[in-house]
Amino acid sequence: MPGRSSPNRAAIAKPRSGAVRPLLKWAGGKRQLLPQLRRFYPRAFRRYIEPFFGSGAVFFDLYGAGRLRNHDAVLIDSNADLIGCYEVVRDCPDEVARELDALAAAHAMDGPAHYYAIRDGQFNPLRARLRRGDGHIAYTAQLAAMLIYLNRTGFNGLFRLNASGAFNVPAGRYAHPTISDRGNLRGVAEALAGPRVRLRRESFESAVEIAEAGDFLYLDPPYAPLSATAKFTSYTASGFSLRDQERLQRVVIALASRGCHVLVSNSTAEDIAALYDTSLDARTAGLRTTRVPARRAVNSDATRRGPVEEFLISNVEPEAESAVR
């Protein structure tokens, strides 16, 4: 893994505006929900901690608004590919950009064939060779670019692993996918390269070990399914079960009881309502649920993608909607 002092960092130019878009499409990404989420950002906080980093929409939103200046930020995810990719983008953005340019040019010649050639002939074999016994994947610029490419051109931007741990998302149907965006890649690299930003491949439960009163934590776990047929647990090979949701609830209650500013997003499934909406422990910790409209994009049946309600669970008094739009 390249060190944080990589010379490529010197070539990073600042984005033209403060806005930085998430680098990866990620199931449950929160860009569309940001106007609602902003209502629960605390006016002042100590550190920012995000235990399910994913696409990082809230981190990049706070960064673009200048709200992370002079703040530590700890970005945590258990997904070794995600953290490995972000580390290389942070340290070697120019190398990743060159690899992406080449992938984009080849994709323009024969998209679906090129997608499967990269996925099966290059990405999965290289990823397997670079995986260590502890699960860490020593990402290179080539592997990071391939992950970004597959993410940008695969079905629905999913990250899914089969039982053997191999990436198996099929090709998407995009006429003109954006594969290489050097300006935004540099902006993402600059945000992650901040001297007070840390990337950590760990379980969400590690937040309990580091969080202190006054810290702001946003937790965006894999959502509980609204029905038996809506189950989606493909962020890692092991999935995210009801037992994991229960473990998360205990973490959230502990953080709120400690005096942290906590914001959680999840589905309005009955299991989640029982954990937060009608839970005496959650309410005693100061947590309240708010139903907000959102769009659900992850569904194999396109007719079932559309408006739904989601829970925002927080101990922060929300701003009026008009104050944050």
C-alpha cells in the first residue's frame, strides 16, 4: 500500500468549487436524502465519525460545506475493497486517473464484453492474489481503477460478492456511463488526504471504542428488508442480519447515552421500528424516529423502485426543512 507521503499527492489540484461528489455508487447512497439529513447535523460537534462509510455522501457534504475544517474525521467500513480503493485514490490519484482513462476508452469500443473481461479475467484474479490472510486487500492503482470502472458500469452500481467472495455483479445497461472524471477524482483524493482524516477497515462496533461526548456520528447500515423478497445483504460476503441490526442498536444507544450526536438511517421495517420507535431503551437514551420520503433504487424489478419512507433516528433536534434547503 502506498504511504501517505506519496509524491502524486502534490499534483492534486483543488476542485473548482467546494462540492465533491461521491466517487462510488453504493447501494443505499444518500445523495438524494441529503436535504433531510442536513436537518439533523448538529450546529457544533467535536469529531466526525462514520462507521458505515460506503459512498461517503454525508462526509463529502460536510467537507464541501466547510464544516470539517479543524475537525478530525474517522471513516470506518468493514469492506476491504472499499477502504483499499479509497486509500489508493487518496495517495495516487493521478495513477488511478490514467488507468481509468484507459478503461473508459476500451469500454467505448465494446462495453459489455469489456466489462466481463475486466471482471472475470483481471479484477477477480488480481484481487484474490492481493488478499492477505487477515482479509486486507493490498489495492494498487490498477485494481482501484478496475473497481471504480465496474462500479460505474455494473448493474445498479451494486457491490456484491458470491459465496466464494468473488465480485459477481452483471453488466449494467448504460448508454454513456461516466467512467473517468478527473476533476471529481482529485476532489475526492484531496478530501481523503486531509491531515485530520483517517480511513479504518473495522467493524461498526469500533465506534464505541473511540467516540466521546460531543462527537457527531452518522450510521448508515445495510437496510433491514421491508419484506422477505426485498432482502439485500450484498455489501460483504457475510451479509447484515437482524442480529447485526440488534448489535447496531446497542451501539447507537451506548453512543447517545455517552453524549454523542447520533444520526442513523434505516428502513421502516417492523424490526427497525421495534428497535428504535417503540423501544424504551432507545427513547430513554434520547433517540427519536422521523419518517422521511426517499427513493429506493435497489430492486431487480424496476416497477418497485420509487418513493418509500425511511427512518432517520437521532438525538439531535432537527432544523425546519426550510432552513436547510
